[in-house]
Amino acid sequence: MPRWEQGAEDRLREAALALFLEYGYENVTVAQITERAGLTRRTFSRYFADKRDVLFAGSDQLPAALADAVAEADAALTPFEALLDALEKVGDVLAVRVAPHAAQRQAIVDSSTELQERGRTKFAAVSDALDAALRRRGATPPTAGLLADVGVAVFRTAFARWVDEPDAAAYSARVREAADELAHALDRR
């Protein structure tokens, strides 16, 4: 038997998603996931730290990816424009990676207080990284913090809309749509 099973990570993820949807996140164990996937606990541990990680794997890379994209944005862009550019670029890459299971994953997260809290913690890290990146671009601390939080809100809004209708528009279009909506709302105050 080969040391690394081909497709093991995908099998584990698909088994976990199916079980979470069928029985609820809180009612599923790692043992049940590995049994459904036909793999061992040891194999599970090679890919995921715990069952939450099945849903959030790779999300620890998002803060740095967004901060790097802000830094790499055209120097002529305002801090907000650089932020939107970063959200579009990174979001489109992310959308391709998560597309197959995005709606299922979101439904599972929405059904669990524990997972919602984990998501908020992950987005706090994104906000911190964006804040630092915007400061390095010259934004003042209060402005950088405000824009970082707005960026997270735009990101989350765009992602939710994209998950609801992934074929209707690219993720980047959803970012622009959310940003335009925000601008319109601010113009009306």
C-alpha cells in the first residue's frame, strides 16, 4: 500500500462535508469522517489539524495574500482603490479554489456558532493584515484601520453573494458591486 493515498485530502473533505450536512457539524467526529472516507486518523492528521480545519484549511494564508496584494497594487492608486484591487485579485484566486464546495461550506458554517466564531477570528486577522499593509502604503493609522474593516465587510459581502450565485458573476465583479453599493449609500447620507 502506498504511503500517501492518492486523493486522500479530497476524500476526507468530501466525507466531512457530507457528514456535516447530514448530521450537523457538532455531531460528527473525526473517526466518522475517516471511516466514511475509508482512511485512517493518521491520514486525516496529515491534512487537517481538527475537523474545523476541513472547513478553514488554507484560510491562514488569506491575511498575507491580501496584504501582499495591497503592497503590490499600483502606487498611483489611493489606499481604498489599492484595497479593492487586492480584494478582487485574491478573491478571484480564492473563488477558483473553493468553488466546488463553497455553498456547502457556507451552509455548515452558518449552522454552527463555533464555526461562525472561528470565521470572525480569521477575519480579524485579515483586518489586522490589511491595516498594516495600508499603513505601509501611507494611510494614517485611523484611516488604515477603518479601510481594513470596510475591506473585510466588502470581502464578506462579495463572497456571500458569489456563493449564492457563483455562475452569475465573477467574484471580482461582486467586490465592485459591494463597493459601489457602499459608495452609493455614503453619498445618500
